[in-house]
Amino acid sequence: MWFVWVLLGLLKVSEAFIPSNGCFWLRKSTCEVLHAGKGFGAAEGPTFSGYLDGFTPSTKAGESKKLGGTYGRIVASKLEAFAALKENKFPIAKDVYCRLSNDDTFWFIGKVIHDTTALPKTEDAVAVLLPLLKEYGRTLRPLDLAGPKSVQAGAHLEIWTALPNSEMDTVQHKNTLQRVDAPEEAVALLNRSVPKDAVGFEPEVYQGGEDGFRVKRNSDGSPMKAPIEVNVKSKDEMGM
């Protein structure tokens, strides 16, 4: 049984990945470790060209792809694109969540940004990433998104979004997540037309012992509970 460990540092997102022995390192003083799931020899679909050039998604439920090789390089390149777009003052477009259709847990998997001059519509920016986002969800949460529930009849992965940097509103049940879906033909067309540097993805990475940010939602993305308020005090208010 093989395990792939990918060392990803998030101290400074604008710094580039350096490939090393099939894994990827982000320049920083200390690195955190992400367990990237088991390598099961997953069944794979057609290979993309264009924006996700070389990416071959898994097609068999219950299996997660190793974060290495071509897949790892593509994830790394989308993080580099994210950093470059952010440096060029483009705003973060969406927070991204992934869930199984037969489960009410929505897992936060990262953030998306796009060049609004090259690709004005945010829904297109998320749609062009759909195959990669679903794959990364499996990689990040292999037991939850590629575990026993994923092989039940009718189960499939879904991508949902929220306003950028809205984690506090999400955990306080103040917003409704929005599902993003597109036909395979539309995703393939976008991949042939979207420039590689026009959309970036900052993947969620767990630091040691972190459980992962997730939220319970109804099947339409709406909160299961009434909104709650969390009082956040300044240092002055706390006498610090």
C-alpha cells in the first residue's frame, strides 16, 4: 500500500512550488504535511487539453488520486496562477466546498480567483476547474469524499461556492452555498478556450492535527440552523 506525502507550505502563497522527487515543496521556513490519500490505481477518464492540459480525472467512485506527477504539477501551477492574479490585484472570487450528494457535510477545499478581463464570468472560472476541484476534494478528504458513502448507488461529488473569505458567515449559518455544475462538453470547451493563467486555485491544506473546515447544510445549500452571532472583541476591548 503506497502513500504519497506532499509537503505544502502556506506561509507565503506567492512563492513558487519546487518539484522534488515527485512531490512539491513551497518555499518557506517550515512546511506542513498533507496526506494526499492512497494510490489505488484509480480508473481514469479522458485527458484534458488546454487549461487543464495533461490532467486525467479519476472516474471510479471510492478511489483517490495521489498528489504527485502530472496531477501534482497541475495543482501547483494553479496555486502559482492564484498568487500571480492576487499580486496583480484581482479579487478572490469564491470560497469552494465539495460534498457527496448523499451527505449533508460540505468540506471547504480552497479558493478561486480569475482574471476578470480575460474571463469575466466567475461561474465560468469555477466551471473550468470542476474536474480538478472534485479530484482535489477526494485527495484532501479520502475517507469522507472517496469513502464508503461514495460507492453507494447514485452518489456523486458536487462543487459548491460561497462569497470570498466568508468562512465566518458560513459557520454562523448566515449564507446559502451555491452549487456550480456544467455539462462535460461545456467544461471541455472552456478548457480549450481559457488561458492557463486566467484562473487560479488556492487549495486548502491541513496543518498538523487539523480536522478540516466543514459545515452541515440542506441539499440546496441553505443552513440547517438559525443564524448565530459571534462577538469578536478588539485587543483594546479585551484590555490587551
